[in-house]
Amino acid sequence: MPKRATKDLTDVKIRSAKPTDSQYEVFDRSVGGFALRVSPSGNKTFVVNFRCNGKNRRMSLGNALVMPLSDAREAAMIAKAKAKSGIDPLDEKRQQEVNLRDEQQAEKRRDEHNFAAVADLYIRRYAHGGGKVPNKKSWREDERILAKHVTSVWGDRRIDDIGRADVVALLDTVQDGSGLYMSNRVLATVRKLFNWALVERALLEVTPIVPGMARKGEKKRSRILNENEIRSMWVAAGDLGYPFGPLFQLLLATGQRRDEVANARWSMIDMDEALWTIASLDTKADRGDHLVPLNSVAMSIVIALPRIDSSDLLFPTSSNANRSVSGFSKAKARCDQSTASEDFSKAGMIPVSDWRLHDLRRTMATVMEDELRIAPHVIGACLNHDPKSYKGITATYTVGRLLDDRRRALDAWGQKLEIILNPGTTENVVPMKKVEK
């Protein structure tokens, strides 16, 4: 390697050193063996040359355009002193670099075992799966539950350090703040996550979730809205406007599940036949596409909906035309506030309390059975329940869709709903004869 004459290195000389066709070094008079190395690419590096245990050695000290000259001279003198005592500073530096890489890798592994990282991985690789068809249709709810109730508490904890006592404390906090029902939903979500981390990712040796941890006292809901409450809810929903107002009304008119209505697509609605097809992947269980005849009330809602930015969704978000709406809890809270307002009271309507969106589905089914005398197996077909739940073993042999029965049932419900919303006009309602099992 060509070498230049020894000089007194200065900041000005370092900046002005020009690259050539080959690498060269400019040695410093102040510290023997200390030099500026200039490469053809223009890179400038401080180096120190020394002899240790009978061997000539050269060690890089740092980027000369970043490292102060005084610091580089001091590092060169320390390196030469170590070499003189028999300690090879180059071997020492390499070992420090190895130790640093090991520590960084260990830190990365610790980060990968943090609950927040595992929860994110669980949603991406398992619950959502990254494909067109999620492994869990409720992956958005899992994501919401984890973010709101769990990651905020365990985010920085290693997943294999979380024990049963931690789970109990978490469930206590959730129950005190959000109720018994949500406490058990959180338990179900973290149970699935821990089992996944144990079996599929080998991130822990044992899950802290054991049988019997579910909170006792959760009662099966039986809430249905009476006719006065239906009227109040309907008007309050109308006051919400698009998208949540017509979405809530369509839940009651069709009796379908919240996410099924929220994810409804224009391309799946036959306006001429008044028939809505819910694709299998959008239903709660993969039993094939579900056909929903649209009664007059449902059709009037759908016809009045706006088409947003050529989106195929009936209810897209305002920020993304390809994503369905969320934020149901806040919208429902506004609906409840309306029914409790003074204006509603003056109009002769009553407040609606202690209800959930899913209760609208139960309300429709109950009125169908008790007042319209529709057979349970037809109601089950309208709700897309598992046929085994109402047919038993017969479901193995009968696979009919009962489409005509469904249409008659949902039309009857639509007529009943019109009478509820417009009391005093009963001529349109025709009770159906009960079909025996």
C-alpha cells in the first residue's frame, strides 16, 4: 500500500485529503502508528498500526468524518499501551463486537417473547392469517379485546413469565371495569392465544389457563324489545343517519348478525329478486352461502342507501371504501341517549335500556315464533343456525334450504314490523299457520 509522508494530522487536512486510484494512509507525527486511511471511494478511517506478541497488527478506530481527531489519538494510544502489555486490542475489539451481537440477539428474543409482540403475531399469523379467508371470523374482535383489556396490562411482560395469578388479577380488573360477560370473553381470547403460543410457536412450556377459571354467574340473555321499545329504537336509529342508523334498522328487519350486515356487499344483493346472499366466509360457520329474502322493510332500507365511491360495501368507512364500518358501541350509546331524551318523552316514546344489538335478532325470532306462529326449523333457517340444533340427526339427510318458507316467514315479519312502526294499521299482517316439525 503506498504511504504518504508523515504529517501533523489536523481536521482541515483530514477533510481535504483526496481519494486516489488506490487506498493510502497518512501517518500522524503525534502518535506513532496512528494514521488516516483514505479509500478510492472517498471513505476516511482512523487506524492504528502496532505490534503485539510478535505480530504486526492494524485496527480500525472509527469514521474520520464523524470521530473527533482527539478521541481517535487517545484510542490509538490506549490500543498501543494494551499491545505493549501483551493484550491484543484487535482481539479484544472483536470479542466486544461478538458480545454486542449476542446481546442484541438476546434483546430481540426478549422482545419476541413480550406479550405485545406475541399478541400481534397471533393476530397476523393465526387469527387473521394474512389471507383472504381469516382463520377466525372474529379476528377483529380478538384484536380489539387484546388491545383494550390485555396488552395494555401485559404488553412488556414475557409471555412465559405470566402465571395463573396474573390471569386472575387481569380477569378481576376486567370484571370490575367492564362486567362479568367481558371478563369471560377476555378469558376465551387469551386462552386461545396461550394455546397457540404453546402448541404452534413453542414460546412457553405450559399455559397459565386452567379449567374452572371462567367467572360464574353469567346468565344466558333473554332480552327482547317490546313494541314500544322497537319504535323508540327505530326512530333513534334514524336520527343517527348513515351508516349506523340504517345498519341498526337492517339488523332488526333481517335478523342477521351484526358483522354479516356490516360486511354486506352490493354485488351479493339481487334487487330484482329481493334476495341477499351472504358468502360462506362472511358467516359465523362455514356451511355454505346463506340466502336471506329481503322483506319490504329491508328493501326500503337498502334502496335508500347511498353508493359510496363505487365501493361494493353497503356500509364502508369514511376513510377506506374497501373496509366496513366499526365503532358500533359508540353509535349504540348515541342511540340510547336519544331514546332517553326529553324530545322522545314528549313524542310519547319510551327510553330503551339494557339492550344489545344482538337482542334485535332475538326479538325478531321470538315474535316469529310467539305471534306469527312460524315453526322453529324455519326460524332456524332464517337465522342460519346449525340445522343439527333443530333437526338433530335428520340434518344429516335433509339438506334443503327452505327458501320459500324463509321468504314467507321474513315477509310476515316485515309486515308485522310495519304495523309496529305504524300502529293502527293492521290490515297488512297475515298470521301464518304453524308448521309442525
